[in-house]
Amino acid sequence: MRRRHFLGAAGGLAIAGCASIAPKPSSLAESSSAPSPSPTASVSTPPSTSVTATAAATPSASAESSASATGLLAGTNHNVAAKAYAYPAQSVQSWLRQGAKAPDYPTEKIAFLTIDDGPSANRTSDVLDLLKQLGVPATYFYIVGPLGVQHVDRAIPLRALAEGHALAIHTWSHSYKVLYPGRIGNLANITADYDKAYQAMRDLLGPDYVTHASRYPGGHMSWKNLAPADAALEQRGLYWLDWNTEIGDGEQKAPPNGAAAVTFFANTLKAAGNPNVVVVLMHDAEGATLINGALPGVVKMLKAAGYKFGVIA
Ligand SMILES: [Zn+2]
């Protein structure tokens, strides 16, 4: 995987993956078994590129009865409609790590738009509007603590859920100092951070919220000695996911505008070898301004290349 370096959030470490996050005034910043693919999540499932259209589809009676008041499909990180295009995190992890050598590597092209470091009060709603216009779903890797979920009206994550996106866990604190002191993964701090984040997501969405998708702040690629934490997260049913393409909005020297970010993405796609499975890294933190300008071009490019869009469960 390609590795780039840029200024991360807390601590000012040069790491990959996460945009600078400006702490907000109220910030307290420093502070199962493997999922089996659902029948509808098989790679042969017809693509659903329209969130709106999919959301209008009639769910099965059994699925409907298991949906909670928030619209969450019990035992998942998404709603009933998104079941049609949700893929198990464990599979996506193996597709990313092993590529075409993975035993169940898709023969179809599937793109996963992943959005880190939100939700944010001023940006997420605009991004949701845009995703709706484009008719594509995304997977959100939330900061669940004061820099993210605790900072915004709960209507924002509930809207994302209702509109067919998946809500996965990035972190509670997003603190590199706490999670990776000396750039080395700290098992106790990482598990405490994820447990706190997971519980808070269940407080928000109900006890039936289950996600198998997680993403280390800064990306797994940036830190040393994460194997113990990887194992501990797997015991919780969580599989870490990096990415193989990006729009560059986490770069120390980010593209200057949306058009340049689309070009940045095109270059990463080419460098990745135009794989059948594309995981795009983007951010919608308060200060992440490139995503709005880049999304239409990125989606257009992926659609033209024959990709359908999925979310990671
Ligand atoms: Zn991040």
C-alpha cells in the first residue's frame, strides 16, 4: 500500500490517513465471531447505486420487523435498505490486504466511499446532501467522542443511517499520543478507546448496533506493534480497514481544490492498479473542505469505470 505522510491531528505526528482536526472549544480531546456474508451481500448482487431508490425498495417482512425505532437493522451498522449493498468488514479487509489473491475476491468492481473524522456540525449535512444527489452510499468512520458524535446533534448520524449509509467506528479520542505513544500501539489504551466508542454508538443507536468495521486513526499502516490490538479488536468482532485510494484531503500538502483532489484520486486509483475493490479515503471533519468539490468527480469516474457502490458492515 502506498504510504504518504502529513500532519496528523493531536500531537503533530507525521502520519498517514487523517486530516488535521481542529479541536473545538468544547473539546476534551485528550481525554464475535467472523461475520458471515448475508445472502444479499454477495458480490453477485446487482449494484445499487442509488441510495434514494434503494431506500424506497420494500424490505422483507422479517428484515422490517428487526429494524429498530432509529431505522437500524438489528445486528448491523446500517438500515434495512442498505442490506442490499452491505459487505462484511472481514471480507473487505481480506480484499484490501490480499487483493486478487483473496479467495473470494470479487469479479465485479465495487467501490467503498469511506469518510473519516466526522460527524461535524457544519460539513456532514452538506456531504449527505451531495451523496443523496449522487445516489451513492458511504461508510462513515466516526469519531465518537467530543471531536465528533458527542459534538453534533444526534439528528446528523440518524440522518446518515436513514439515508442508507453505514456507521462504523474510527475512534473515541483520535489521540495519537494516547493510542500510539512513541508510535507504538498501546493495547490497553486502544481497547479502552474502542470500547468507549462502541458503547457510545450503542447509546446513540440502541443495543442492537453492531459493526465489524473499524479504522485506526492514522491508519494501520502508520504505527508499530498493532498485532495485539488487532487481535483484541477481532475478539470484539472488529476488523481494521485501511484504504487503497484517496482524494488527498488528509495530506500535509493537500490538493488545492476539488478538481485537483479528483486528479489526486485518479492517480491513486491508477497506482493501485485499478483494482476491483476500491476503498476511497475522504474526510468530513469540520475543517475538511475538499470532499464536497471532489465527490461528484470521483463518483462520476468510478461509475464510468463500471464500479458499483457498497458499504462496509
Ligand atoms: Zn482520522
